[in-house]
Amino acid sequence: MANESISRRDILRTLAVGAVTGSVLQIIPAEAAAYIHQMVQKEKSSAPTGKYTPKYFSASQYAMLIALCDMIIPKDEKSGGALEAGAPEFIDLLTSENPEYQLKLGGGLFWLDNFCTDRFGKVFLDCAPEQKKEVLDLIAFRKNAKKDPSLSQGVAFFAFLRNLTCDGYYTSKIGIADLGYIGNTSVREFPGCPPLPE
């Protein structure tokens, strides 16, 4: 079969090319995301420890990625968060084969550590929770980059990471369950919208 000669690397490179027009997802198509989740699960199940080993990020960068994903979509009483959904693994696997992602995310993590070091005298992971929140509040909004152009790289990085985290979360079993998606179902009768209150 011709497909047997296609490597995992080729598949990841193809999947990570970019967003599909009209996709609900921000970065990659749903089919690609499902495939990446399957690859991560397969690797975890075949590893002696049962854990994912990062392919691109160093140990400290991966720890930062985990912390950021957890801050973007934390778990709550209703469902698991980005960590339980495997968003960090999802992001690392995509990044491992895409030089554009490597530049955006690797450069962004480097920027974040430098910004925190300049502001607080320590890297992001060593900052107190209120300091981390302060920094993320600055880079979470594009309007802040307009006021202070020195935040532009951080804002672009965080927007990209937030989109990837959401893609990884909402294409996982946990994220789909959180949405309450039950699949395409037929409806005999559609009652329409409820009347507006007077």
C-alpha cells in the first residue's frame, strides 16, 4: 500500500500547516487534531512509565508549557482542564515537526522568561501566582500591545498558545464532553427560539 511509506513526521508536518478556512478550530482541522490525540495516547501506552516524553521542548520549557496550559483552561468541578485533556502533549507533538511553531512558541517562552526576569528578577515559573497573573493579564489582550509595543511579541505568543491549547482541549474526549456535543442527530420537530421577554 502506498500510504505505508508515509512517516509520522510527514503526517505531522502536513497536519500542522495551518488552519482550515471555516473550521471552528483556530489552528488545525478536527481530523488532524483527533489523529494527534491518537498518536499521543499510543505513545503513552507504549512508554514504560506510561507518560509522554516531550519531543521538542526542553524540560524547563515543557514545565512552562504545562503551567500556561493549566492557567488557560484549568480543571473545575464540572470537567478536567487542559492538562487532563493532554493539551501540552498535543502542542509539543505538533511543534516538534513544525519550524514555524517552534519559532513562535520557543521564542514566546524565551520572551516570557526574559520579561519576568526584567520585571520581577526571576523566570516565569519561579514567580508568585499574583506575578504570573499580572504578566498574563498584560499579554492576554491585543490592546495592551497597542499601548506598549514592547508587549507585542508576548501578546502574539500568548494568542497563538491560547488557540493551540483550546484546539487541543476541545478536540479531546474531555473537551468534547465538556461541550456536551452528542454528534449529529436528526430532529423531527424544531420548536424554534423561545419568545422574547416583554
